[in-house]
Amino acid sequence: MNDRTMSNQTGWLTPAEMAERTGTTIDTLRYYEKEGLISGIARASSGHRRYSEADVGWIEVLRCLRLTGMPIQQMRAFAELGRQGEHTETERYAQLLAHRERVVASIKELQDALVVLDNKTAVYEHALEQKGLL
């Protein structure tokens, strides 16, 4: 029995529980594992995957990175740096700061696009009100 196989399953989450807890799907969890984004997942004596609280936190980080547009290749590199240990903290910090800058720029672009959409829908709203259709 290795250090990530447990005899007592108390406190561990099944894949279904993990998916529900993190807002992912079981398929996404499998995909993340296949892509090397998560590793060292514990196993029950039956061989079924079991997730810890630390795994929950990591999946939440991965969801955030994916939601904010980080490509899987960059996510994989970030995860690999994490597995290498504390000596990579400076590099991971720099990667997150660079990604944050891209997210802020994207938010600005979306806010500008929202203004255009609001202006255009206001034109249609006015036209439809004039015709008695709203």
C-alpha cells in the first residue's frame, strides 16, 4: 500500500463528490489527470480515486485558470513547476502575474464591448417602443 492509498476513507471525496464540490464533471477530473494537471491522486483499497481537501483547492485553481483563458499547455507547465517544489515559487508568481495582466486586459475589452452592445440594444429598444412593440 503506497502513501496515497488509504484504508480509512473518512475525509476523502469520491470523484462524484469532488465534481459536485468543485463544480466540475468527472470527465473533467479525468481529463485534468490525463493532461498532467493533477497527479498523485489517492486510491481507496478498491482502486477508486479519492480526493483530499488539498486536491479541492488545486482543482479550484485549475478551474480559475481555465475560466480566465489560460491554455492547457501553460496550465501544465504551471502544475509541473508546483510539483518541483518551493524553489519554483518565483517563477509561478511571475506566471500568475502575467496571466492576471492578460485577464485584466480581457475584462477591459469585454467592458468596452458591453458598452457597444448596450448602445445598440438601446437603439432597438427605442425603435420597438416607438412602434408599440415593447
